Amino acid sequence: MQAREHIRSISYLKSHAAQISEDVAANGAPYIITQNGEAAMVIEGVRQYQDKEDLIALLKLLALGEKDRQAGLGLSVQEARAQLAQRRQSAKPQA
């Protein structure tokens, strides 16, 4: 569907809320709601919202990791593997 097909006025939202809800649930495309001719809000499904929030959280983690990497913090691959091997060795039960 074209984006313009999902642009509706707030009065349309008031009178067709159930239909919009069903449409969003069925196809996942968000609706842009206008007020006085200006975009005022976006209506999207809960799943799409949660997926977007999860993506934002992952991007924040990546940005923090990149910041640490540029600051010289963290471990090289070899150092990380050595630490993992050491932890595995110390975690083995002694017979």
C-alpha cells in the first residue's frame, strides 16, 4: 500500500478506530493521523512498536561497544578466547 493510503485525519480516526485497528493488525502498516492538516501522530501495531524498541536497544548496545572499542577498552579476540578457556577449565568438576 502507498503511504498516502494510510494518512487519515483525526476525525476519521474517531469514527473508524476499530477499522484502523483491524487494518494495522492485518497488514502491519502504520497510519499517520493528521490534525489541522499537519501530521500529529502515528498509529502502529504493538508488535511493530516492540520490534522497533528492541532494535533501538540493540543499536544503543552497539554504539556503547563501539565507543568502548574506540577508547581502547575491551578485549581482543585472542584475549576473550583465553578467558573463556580459563573459565571453562576452572568450572570443570574435579574428580
